Amino acid sequence: MSMSHKSNVTQISIAPKVKYKTVKVDELDVFYREEAVRTRPGVLLLHGFPTSSHMFRNLIPALAVEYHVVAPDYPGFGQSRCRLGTNSLTPSTTWRT
């Protein structure tokens, strides 16, 4: 007796890989994570204090199935640079010695 087995395959949408980039803003290197299909609606993920875009590492791929996702690190946080003479935890405050 021969049994035929048919597989029900569901096609899923695969998001592109997360890219790690840096952009220069006002002489400052700002790091960001991006997973993008530019024709999709955009989502900007902004982190809180004192964290970085790393906190979204698992969320970005899940959202990227339907959205163009960008998650920057604020200046002085994560992998973004801070201005010389400023405290990395409070980028707008100048160090006083």
C-alpha cells in the first residue's frame, strides 16, 4: 500500500539582514541599525536613557518583515560618538575640571 504525503508549504516573507551603519551629523558619527526594504512603510525605533539601539536587536528583524526599520544610537550612547568635552551619559553637558 503506497501512501502519498503532500506537504502544505506556507510561503513566508523574509526580511533582509540587519545592517550596521554610521552617518556623520554635525561632525559627529552617529551609529544606527537598519533593516530595509525601502518601499515599505518606515518605523523609527528610539531608545531611552541610558540604553542603545542594541535593545531592539530582536525586535528589528520581526518588524522588518513588514516595515523599513531604523534604530539609531543617540550621540554619546551605544556606538555613536559624543562631542569632545562632553560626558557620554549627558551629551549636552560640558565637563568642568
